[in-house]
Amino acid sequence: MTKTTDAIIIGAGVIGTAIAFELAKAGWKTINVDRNSQSGHGSTSGSCAIIRTHYSTFDGTIFAWEAYHYWRDWADYLGLPDGRDLAQYRETGCLVMKTEANGYLQKHIENCRVLDCPLEEWSAEKIIEKLPIYSLESFAPPKTSDNPDFGKPNGGTLSGGVFWPKTGYVTDPALSAQNLADAAKLHGGEFLLGKEVAVILQQDGRVKGVRFADGEEVHAPVVINVAGPASSKINQMAGVLDDMTIKTRPLRQEVVHVPAPEGFDFENNGLIVSDADIACYCRPEHGNNILIGSEDPECDPHYWVEDDVNYDRNFTDQWTTQAMRFGQRVPSLGIPQKTKGVVDLYDASTDWIPIYDKSQLPGFYMACGSSGNQYKNAPIAGKMMAALIEYCENGNDHDETPLQFTLPYLQRDIDVGFYSRNRKINEESSFSVLG
Ligand SMILES: Cc1cc2nc3c(=O)[nH]c(=O)nc-3n(C[C@H](O)[C@H](O)[C@H](O)COP(=O)(O)OP(=O)(O)OC[C@H]3O[C@@H](n4cnc5c(N)ncnc54)[C@H](O)[C@@H]3O)c2cc1C
């Protein structure tokens, strides 16, 4: 017999499971479907899981600052019985270098001051006191490694940075999605894993459910696309791409793991650092390693992929360039012969801001285009999507009159229309993973 439910959530990553948790708490019968055999094993498992609060837009900042509180209070938020293995949030703080490219962070500082999100301005001396392995020579603008000026300082030095203390990272992102899945199950949420959605079913101008590759169907009046880097494929299956000004596309990314220089305990004394001067961000990684990601400088090619399952998972020049760029900042860094790290996909949107929205097909919703920067926002995205679905299913036209959503911790309203699929491209965006 065909299974029926109130809402089908395509994807059991950190955002799909957060939506399930919130809908289930609100009394919805939910089924998450995922082609993987475990929750959190899509792009969530490759995430650097950095929880930061500085964004180039005010809306991005307020959303991330709200989201921080759920990671801080993770066990309380989930409400799971004692004794469960929970993902750990480590509050290291995040230093962002002031550069010409980021307007010396004036906009970010203003956004955070309005929201009472704590920050400290650090001088160059303070940075060196905290990170004695650092050199503050400037190398901007970032260059590709075949450029004859690659690795040559430009004669200037970094003048300082801004430190955001209420930031950190989650040690096991896949486990955090499994925690959310368990929390959803406590409220009746179901999970069908190892099932690939092949067709979005429709009837009488409305979504009707999904059909899997094995022919089985599940029916529901609401279907939510939270398929990560496969989101555009699922939107295409649903036939909802026409009215979207913002598109999504899988983008391949490499993350470097290298040992910290000998004599410095980066795991315990290191920080998250975002450094536009060398176009890298870093964070501590267990085993006294340093994880290094790219800030997508203009000079670097973008590796778009067509197939979000069968793509090249080997390290390339991107790995080496990133490691060498970080070596500009940490001259004592050793770059091992054996490459270690992560190769995964962002679900990049046109303006690198996510889409949390309905679609032109009644009953079909999307939480996608997470652009390498929405892991941190999963808990609040889950709450906002649940509110959006209730709003639309109660007959409101979110395109005409966008939902105004009150953030529970900050008690401030946000306009959910900011995340619309048919918004104008947001020119305030950094057009990079920084959002
Ligand atoms: C390398 C990397 C580093 C990142 N670093 C950070 C960071 O530091 N901070 C931050 O905030 N964000 C970061 N992100 C972004 C963050 O990880 C993602 O935004 C987030 O994990 C997306 O979660 P999701 O649930 O939307 O998608 P996913 O975790 O990708 O889940 C989607 C699921 O859908 C399933 N699926 C797809 N198609 C189908 C189908 N046809 N049928 C059934 N199932 C299907 C997949 O199997 C998958 O499990 C990073 C991302 C990457 C790749």
C-alpha cells in the first residue's frame, strides 16, 4: 500500500533534519527521504561546520547570530534523553583580518553593534600575541600559483582584525544531523533512507508526493526540496525553475588538512581565522591539525559539476595552492607530500545567499542554495521553514505578502522575502562562500 504523510522532506542533511524536527514538534507527520543509508552523509558530512556571525548583509548577520544560540544550547534545543552521543560545539572565537577588500569590516562591525553581537577590535600586536606563528605581511591581491608574483609580499602589513568571541565550530557535522533526526523521531518524524527520489508527483496543479527509483511512492500534500547540491535536479523534476531568478548549481570545493607547526598547539590555542588577504579561512582540527578552506578569490577558477554523485573526489592544484597561500601567513607551516582533507560540493546560488521559499507549484517548497555557508543556520532555517509552510498552507500568498518571522532568541522580526527564489540578485553579497 502507498504510504501517506503530511510532509515529505527530500534530504536528511543538517537542514532537512532540522526542518523535520520543527515540523514534527508542530504536530506534522513527516518523512525524510534520502538516497544515503545514514542521515548527515551528504554535503553536511564534508562541512567545516564553522559557526560564525559576521556576514556582509544585515539579514545574513541577524540570522547567523540567532542561530549561534542553538549550537550553544545544543542539548537543551534537542531535548534528547541523557546519554546520547551529541555533536560538540567548540567556542574558539573567530578573527577576521581587516583588508581593503572587506572594507576594513566597517559594515560588519555596524551590523553586529546594532544587534549587540559582541566583538573586539584587535591590533596587529594582539594578533601576534594570540597567534605567534603568524606573519602579518600582506600578499593581496590573491594570485594563482602560476603567477610569477605568487608568494611575494606586496610591501604592506595587515593593520589588525576583528575578533568575534561567540563563534566556533562543531566537531562532527554528520553527527549533528543524526542528533536532529533522533530529535525529530522523538516527535514522530520518520526516515526512509537508501531511497532515491526519481519523480515529483503532481495532481490537479498541486504536488502529490514522490516516486523513488525503485518505483515505490509516498504521497503527501507538502514536499520540501532540501537535497543540497542535488537541489536544482529536484527543482527541475518538479518543473519549478521558470519563475526563479536565483538558480542553484553544485560547485566542487577542496579543504586542506595539514599539521600545525611544531611547538604550537593550534588545536587548543588556535582560532578560526578568515583572511581575505590570502583568500583562506582556517580552523583548528583534531590531532593538532589545521583545516584550510578557500574564500573563493576572483582569480581562482570555479569547478562547477554537472553530476552531484559522480564527480572527481581527488585533490588537485586547488589543494596545493590553498596550502601554499596559508604558508604565506604561517611561514613555519610544513606542507606534507600526502594530501589530506575533504573534497565535497557546495550548492551555490546565483548570489551566494540561500533560498528558503515556496515555489510556483502549490505544496512544493525549497530550502536550498546554501552556498557553503548555511550549516550554522540549520536550526533557525528549520524553524523558519516550518513557519513558512504553515503560513502558505493556511492560504497566505508569501510572494505578495512575505511572511514576517520573529526570531525566538533575539525577539526581532525578519522579512522571509529576503530569501525568495525570485528576488533581485543581492548586490550586497560578497558573491563568495562568505555570503
Ligand atoms: C567543503 C564544505 C565546507 C563547508 N563549510 C561550512 C562552514 O564552515 N559553515 C557553514 O555554515 N556551512 C558550511 N558549509 C555548507 C554546509 O555544509 C551546507 O550548507 C549544509 O550542510 C547543507 O545541508 P543540507 O541538509 O541542505 O544538504 P546536504 O547535507 O547535502 O543533504 C542533502 C541530502 O539530500 C540527499 N539527496 C539528494 N538528492 C536526492 C534524491 N534524488 N533522492 C534522495 N535523496 C537525495 C543527499 O543524499 C543528501 O544527504 C560547507 C559545505 C562544504 C561542502
